[in-house]
Amino acid sequence: MKKKLLVLNTTIMLGLGSIFASPMVKAESISDIQSERAGIQSDISDAEKVIQELQNEQSKMDTRINEIVKAMKENDKKIKKTKKEVTETEKDIDALKKEITVLEERIAKREEILKERALSFQESGGDVNYLEVVLGSTSFRDLVDRVGAVAAIVEADQEILSQQEADKAELVEKQESVEKKLKSLKDMQVDLEGMKAQIKEQKAASLKMKEKFEKKQLETEALKKDLENEDADLEAKLATIRENIKKEEERKAAEKAELNRAAEDVQESSTSNVESSSSSTSSTKGETSTSSSKNSSTTNSKNDSKATVAPSSANVGSAITAGYKYIGNSTYVFGGGRTASDIANGRFDCSAFVAWAYKQAGVNLPPSTGALTGAGKQVSKSQMQPGDLVFFNTYKTDGHVGIYIGGGKFIGSQSSTGVAIANMSSGYWAGVFNGRVVRVK
């Protein structure tokens, strides 16, 4: 009897052992999949952050492009206005040319009159001098007549000569005015067309950069989608494993009930062993859960360690920091920055911005790029220091100016960005920097 009970007890224990062994193996598979899912979900989170950053960059590029479009519109208005002024001035020039022609004809006619008078005077004895007129007179009346005739001729000729000189002076003055106006218009046309080309070039560069961000975002979104699909597959596997575990437990529960009915007469020690085995299984599950929790905590700790602290910007002088408030909040306008309205709305061209910034530091500078080249002491680029004016050959020599802030960078009002900090050590600005550096006195 004892032998039969021992065999039955052993059979029950083996049966119960097989009931709990399978779920433990499954639990290990669940833990592995959950750990893999945690890694994938972390990658998905990282991808979402990258996508957000790319969207932020695209938003900035959209803002920059909008500012460029504004600048283009403003400069197009300026170009149209200038063309209108050119047309009106050309009409003025045509009128001046007609006046000049009239003056030239008037001068030519006077010269003919003077020639005729000189010839007539000579034929009538007008080649004698005043003394000859006095001595050669036959009577006092003849003397008076001859003196009067000479005086009248001389007075008339003097008036003609005076008018002649006045017309010649007017002719020279009007010719100089026409030439000066033409030169001014030609210079303005060169500036406007050059600026238009530069803005167009920088707009193309900004659109290319935005396209690059969009492409990177699409790639990241595709990667995120693949990770989400992989995560969904793992979730489906987990659901299948849990369903299989549930079915297995139901089957083992049925087997256990059947074995329990067969073991009603088994001694108390058999029941105690069964409870011990169940406790051991529960402990194993608890350890698995604790391990998963630790892994999750470790993952979160790693994610937290990715935070960085942005460095603080250096103080490079009041003339430089004055312009910081306009960064990302201004528009480049050719000829802008010279009125209170333009300044209030952040509408500057490069030279007006430099003049305004230095005015905030108590220094008066001319709002002209050409004049700024002589606004201080010329120094070599090797001696360049924050606050120096730096010049660039854009659409013409010294076509752009900014304020050096150190670290190979300068602040200025650029046609594509408005007021911004740009790198002059590489890229576009490095290629057009002409080496002119002016230290403001």
C-alpha cells in the first residue's frame, strides 16, 4: 500500500511539475519580447523627437523664406519706383537736351551777329582807335557823331557778349546736371539689379535647405513606420503566447483536477509538496516581473541622460547686443532703416543696420556702405576683433557690411534672413569676404 501511495505521489508531483514548467518557459519568452519591444519603443520615441526637430527646422525655414519673399516684394517695389523715376528723368533729360540745342543755336546766332557787326564796323572806318576818331574829325559836330557811334557799337557788343557768356555758363551747368543725374541713375540700377540677383540666389539656397529637411523627415517617418510595424508584430506575438499560455493553463488545470481526485487518499506530505511547487512558480514569476521593471528603469535612466544644456552667448558689446532683438524678427529692405517706422518694424538694409546698432552704443556712423569703409581705422583680418566692421563683395565691391562678433561670425541684415548671425569662415560669406576690416573710432 505504501509503495502504491509513493508511486501515486510521484506521478502527481511529476504531473504538477509539467503543469508549471511550460508557463515558466513562456514567461521567459514574454520577458524577451517585452524587452525587445521596450528597445523598439525607445527608438520610436527617438524618431519622433527627430521628426519634431526637423519640423521645427522646416518651420524656421518657412519663416526665413517668407522674410525673403517680403524682401523681394519690397525691393521689387523699389525697382518699379526707380524705373518710374528713370523714365521721368529720361523725359527731363530729353527736355534738357532740347534746351541745350536751343542754347547752342542762340549762341551760334550771336556769334554771327558779332561777326557781322565787326565786319560792318571795319568797313565804315571802325578800325580806328578813339584818338584817331578825335583827331580825324572835321568839326565838333563830326566829333560828337563819331564818338557816339563808337560808344553805341561798343555798348551793344558788350551786351551781346554778356548774354553770350551767361548762356555758355548755363549750358555747362545743365550739361553737368544731366551727366550727374545719369550717373546716379545708372549706379542705382546696378545696385538694385545686383541686390535682386543676390536675394534670388539666397532664396534658392533656402528652398534647397528646406527640401533637404523634408527629405530627412520622410526618411525618419518611414523608419518610424517600420519600427511601429515591428512593434505591432511583437505585440501580436505576445498576444499569441498569452493565449497559448491561457489554453495550456486551462488544460493543465483540468489534468490537475483529475489527479487531485485520484490522490484523495494520498498522505498530507503530497499536498504540501504541491503547494511548495506552486509557491516556487509564483516566486519565479515575481523575479521575472522585477527584472522587467529594472530593465525599464534602466532604459528610462538612459533616455534621461540625453538631455543637454545650451551654452550661454557671449557679450560682444552693446552695439552687437542691440541688434539681437531683431534676429528672426526683421526684414531686409533695400534703403530701409532710415526712418522711425522702418526701425520700429525691423526693416533694414545692411549699412543702415550697422549705423543703427552703433547709434545705440552712442556712436554716429553714416548709413552708407561706401561711407562706412572710411568710418574708422583699417586693420588686417588677422587682427580682427569683435565690434569691427567687415565688408563683402556681393553684387559689387563692398556691397555688404556687418559687425564681427568673434568666432568667425558676424551680425548683419542679410537679404535672405533680415537681421541674423552668419558664418564668414566657410560657405557663401567666406567666399565673398574681401578682407576689408574697419575698426570704428
